[in-house]
Amino acid sequence: MDRSYACTGNKTEYNNYNKGVEVLAPAGSLDICKAVINAGADAVYLGGDMFGARAYAGNLNKEEMFEALDYAHTYGRHIYLTVNTLLKQSEIDGQLIDYLIPFYEKGLDAVIVQDLGVMRLIRKHFPDMDIHASTQMTQTGVYGSGLLYNNGARRIVTSREMTLDEIKALHKAYPDMEIESFVHGAMCYCYSGQCLMSSFNGGRSGNRGRCAQPCRLPYKVYDDGKLISSADERYALSPKDMCAIKILPDIIDAGVYSLKIEGRMKNVTYAAYVTSIYRKYVDMYVSGGRDGYRVSDKDIEDLCDIYNRGAFTTGFYNNSKGKDMMALTRPNHWGVQALMVVSNVKGKVTFRALTDINAQDVFEIDKEHSFESGVNIKKGQTMVVNLPRKYDLAPKRILNRMKNAHITEFVKKNYVDGVAELPVDMYFKAVKNEPSELTVSTKDTYVTVYGGNVQKAAKQAATEENIKDKLSMTGQTGFKAFNVDVMIDDDIFMPVGELKKLRREALEQLKMKLTGAYERSYVQDGQSYAECNNDALFKEQSTRDVACEAGSSAACRDDTLTDVTTSAIQAFPSNTYYNNELTDAAVYKSIYLYNTKNIDAILDIEAVKRIYIDYDIFYTDRERFADACRRVAGSEASLYIGLPYILAEEKHNRLCELLDYVNSNMKSMVKGFLVRNLEELGLLAARKDSSYDIVTDAGMYVFNTHSRDELESVVKGTDLNMCAYTLPYELNSSELKSVGGLNSELIVYGRVPAMVSKQCVRKTYGRCDHKSRLTLLKQDNGKEYSVKSVCSFCYTVTLADTFDISKEEALADIALGSVRYEFSEESNEEILSILNKESDIDYKGHFYRGVN
């Protein structure tokens, strides 16, 4: 079936009117890939055996990927490969391009990426293959998405936290950019790409495809020392699943082109059935518009039967955060209410059906025990089941169905065992003494095959109807005869075997032509990036300019240090923390202050290059903020303002209050900004605030030299002035060597921002007072996290344990421009102890362990 949805005859005009609407389905295996295509998916996203964000899904090997591509392309569907993780230097240099080449040549439609370095290399090596910017890149608005689009991403996968109005604004700003948004499935508690919780909870990094889902664990929640979570509501970080069927017209009209179903870890029943439901409602809206759009309660119940975490929400599209979006009482499948106990006589239990029941449906008694139905009964009817007396099955208790056998069988019969059928037209010609001829076509593609010379019939002559019947018997080929035209002489003999042979050859050649149209050849562009001299690369990065605050007149760009600049650096011994023998250059201290109570202690310390003042101080106490800035500006250190971890479009004006204040009152004092996301970078560029230096934070991941180079290129393209980048938390000391450089900064002390979330535990438990506070989360194993509510920008930061690597000798083996200490609640005495390398903190984060 043609899924392109040409606009002719449509009864509605939506924002993708001339482009269409894509149903995008997940697949964790080849069988699921075929099933979702059979169920109506226009495109499938899946992982190969490397670099995918679902390392524990089945994923596909090379041969399976080839088969998936052929299957999809036969029916005009698309395959998108997930390379949506952060790649280490050895992986991106030694494996990435060789891994992608076979799939590129086979016709891979697009690659979904998180790593800027991956984006850079795909753009270079495969310029005609589409790049989709993963939701892991944390797109929250027009400016950040625009940067990615202008740097080669054809499609932007929006953060789940974006609202309909924000998506409308994005589509209006970039009408030719494809927008992909989630419409069904699990919701992450954290902004995708900004979650280090699993990584620091047990070493399994979500940025590497190995998330252990600590957000689905139970927690005790304390506010002001008081326990605010009950024993029945302990899953404080577990959101309900999303189902956007009821607002699908609003999402499409907002400009979303691709409707994405979450679930690469889900089974075939889930993936195929959910796909079929969204196929149904997309077709309904495209053909009938809003007037003809009606959502069936039965379809919603069936979706709940497949998987739900306590009913559905429509996510953040049109909802505000809070308790209604959370599955506080259990983190997994809830099922649907199906049976009510009527009586229980010594284990002989009579149930009344609350919905239609199928044989082999599964019902949950408790977390460890369940039973199957042995009969089919209608809603309102009763059935008797003999169960052990130990179960608490008192009258009026309701049991939930956890598996719907009818849906499972339906999916198996229609989507797993069946195959998609592509309509084809056939034209058969048979003239005596000439070769028989069969042409098979679909849309603009056709093939013609020839048989032997046609003979005159000795007895019974072939008829048009008989030939049509035989040619139409396409079976499980994946094709279905639609129009069959036959032109034959009246008295010919046409063997059945000849007709079957022609049909088989024609369909095989048509399939080859359909799939072959996607294939291409890889042409290597000069020297392979993997053959580059790493020593030369290191020397280049080691001479990058970091002298911005050391008295140099050189600009903070990707330029080589001159002798004059080097002399200027060495001329400021008071600013020198230590001299790195590896680069023969000075390493400086930077200090980040989340409050100003320690400002006196900090200003008395030598060897401090930068002092960052947290933006939130401006919104809580403007006078205190201004005083702190003036005092830092009067010191030998340079003043930087740290910006928010996340920037939603609705908070643009809020951030501009701060930026306008700086421009009006302290332009000469503020040297630059610590930028924490692409949206902020794009906003600064749009404001043309090019007089300030930019330091990018750890969440703008530099996992390899290619991501570093691409980040620098993106910033340079905005005419902003990037003078330093912060190294990521998840690389170990050995891995940091490859991405360090004289304009790199490494955080050596502080608390890791394990999660940045639009949700707020205080609001979830009814404690919201619009004041920034700390809330405590405690796991059953005793591990604790502090959740900081940032009310000025309406998000929360979950903080992991404090780490300290400032004393580690291995730092000397990494080329660094500066090291950063981040202080929040420490006393002056503690700060001095830490800066003098006298702290007793043993936790080293990932400095030695790293992540797999």
C-alpha cells in the first residue's frame, strides 16, 4: 500500500500537508522488523550489533540487517539505524566507518546519532545518507535544533518534554526540517542524553546503551528531613507511559512528520499491535480530517492490555508535570481490570468478567503468582477456577489481566506469520511463434521476462481467464496481483509450468530492481580518518589557545599559540596551578560557586583562572549576584556566568533577563558564559552576544576528538567565541588523554548532575512552593541522592555523591588547560582543605573505572 499520502483529495490541511505523515516503529530483531512493516509501519528504527542505545535488545547482525533492508525497500519503507550512543576514540577511529559501509552500500536510509563526532564523520564519508539527530542530543527548542539542522541533520528527534506550542514554533522556524516525536511508550524521567543516574548507580551508562533504569526503583523521599512518600507510593521517578492517540491530530498539525513508537526492548506483540493501531488512526485523520476522527475505547483498552504503567498520559504535549504523570505504586505493566471475585469457597473461586475473557489470558494474583483462563467468556459472565487457599481472593477483589491471548494470536496470525503484499500489475502477451512475454510493474518500476516461442494448441487451447488465474497465484511472495491483462492468440498452448516460471522470474527480478534502486557504492574520500597520525593530532590540540584570561591578545579560537602568547601565560605565575610536563604549559584552577557565601575564601586563593557564578543567584537575590560579580571582576580571576542545565523555549525570555542585565550593567566585568546545552548556544548566537567567551559544559559531550572538532565547528559557525570545553564525567583517566588539550577543562571536585528532569519530586508529592530546595531520595540499599529544584527555570537536578580527583597523579598524564572545582554547601574551611589537597573524600567517580 502506498504510504506517501499525496495531498490530493484530503479533507484536512495539516502542517506536513505536502510531505505526509510517517509511522515509525521500533524493532529489536529481524522478526519484529518484518512484523511492524506488515502491521503498517512506514519506517523502522533498529540497532545493529554495535553502537545502539539499547545494548540489551536483540539487535541485528550484518546478514539480518541486509534482509531487513531488502524487506523494507521492497515495500517502499525505510530503515533507520541507531548509532545513538557516545563513542570512545578507539571505537570512532577504528570501527565506525567500516561498520557503516556495508549498510550504506545496501541502501540504509538514515542513521540516528547522538555523538557530534559521529555526525561529523557520517557527513564526511556518507554525504548522501540522511542524519537524524537523536533525542539523546536534548533538543528542547528552535535554537539548538536549528544548529543541528544547519550542520547536516535532516531530521530532529524532539525531547519528550517539548510541548505542542514549542513544536509548532520549531516547524514554523524550519518548515523543511523533518520533525520526529514520540507518541507512544515509556517516558524517561530525565531529559534524554542528560542522564548519568544508571552510570553512577552501577556503571551501566545510558549514553552507551546500557541503562539499568534506576528511575524504576523504589525510593523513600524526604523533604526538610520528613518522609513524604508512603509505602504504597515509592516509585518516585517512574512516569506512566505515553499514548497520544487522542491528540494525534494536534501533534500532526503542530508539524510532526514522524510519529515515533518507543519499544526496541519490547516483544513482537507490543511492537506490531501498537504499530497497527497508529496506522489505523493516521489513515483515519489523513483521509477524513478532524470531523472523521474518532478514537475507540476498545482500542485504548487493547493498548493498555499490551502494556501500560497505570493508564496512559499524553506526556508533556499538553500536560504539566505532577502526580498524574507518575506511576508511583508500581513501575512495570499494570494490565487491565478483568475479573472480580464473586465468591471463594475453600479455593473454588467464582469470578465475574469485567471485560471479554479469552482462553489462555493471564491474570495476576500477586507479584509472584498468576493463572491462565481455560475458557472464553463474555463480559458479565462468570467462571470458576480452583486455586490454592493461601491466596488472598476475598469477594469483590479485582484481578488484572496481564496478557491478552486474543491479541497475541491476532498479531501472530496477521503480522508475524503473514507477509506484506505489494500490489502489482501484470501484462501477459502470447503470440504464436514468438516468445511469451510477462511484464510486472508497481508504480514506476517494471520488469519484463520472456519465455519460449508460443506453440499452437494441439488439443485444448489456453484461455485468458485460465492464464489470469495462474498468474495471480502469487502466494507468499510478498506481491499481490492487482490488474492482470492478458493478450493472446485464440489457439495457443501455454503450459502451466511455463506460466509459473515466468511469474516467479518476473517477481524475483522486480524485487531485485526495487531493492537495487536503494543501493550505492562507497567512495573513500582520500586518506582514511583511521589512518591519521594521532601524534600530529595531539600536537595540534595541545597548541590551542587558552590564554584568554592570562593577558594574551590572542582570540580564544582554534589558533596556534604564538611565542608572545606563550610568554604571556608564563608571565602570570600567580595564576598557575601546576605546569603540565606533557604539554609544557600551565594548568589553571577554575571554581564554580552555586552560592556566594564562600566568595571571600575563594578570592583569597591564588592560581584561580576562572570563577563561575551560578545563574540562579541572579533570580533569587539580584543584589547579592551583582555584588559577587563585582568582587570577582576586581580580582585576578576572570568572571563567567554559569547558565541553566536545560533551557525550554518558554524560558527564553527568562534567560534573556539575565543576559540583558549583564549587557546593561556589567558587560566589562563578565568575560563569558558556561553554556550547558545547544539551545543556550543558539540563543546566544541569535542575540549576537559575540563579545563573550564560551566554555561548554560536560553535558555537551566531547567523548572523542571528532566530537570536539565538531563542537568547535558548530560554535565557530555561530560567530561565538569558544575558548574552552569541559571534559565528560564518564571517561576514565586513560580515555581522557585522547580528548584533552590546552583548551580543555576537567571537573575534579563536585557532585555529578545524575539527572536533569522537567519533573519535580516535590510537586509529585504535593510539596511544591516554587522555592528552590533540596529533596532527599534514598534507595533500599541506603544509597542517597539529593534532588535540587530549580524553580527559576522549572527543572530539577538529581545529584550523585561528591567526588574528588584533584589529588590524583594520573592528572599529569592528561593535557589540560584547567581543572574545575564546583562548590555548593561546603564551608570555607572545607573549601580550603579541598583546594590544598587535604580532603578525605575517597570517591573518584569514573576517573579509574569508566563505563563500558
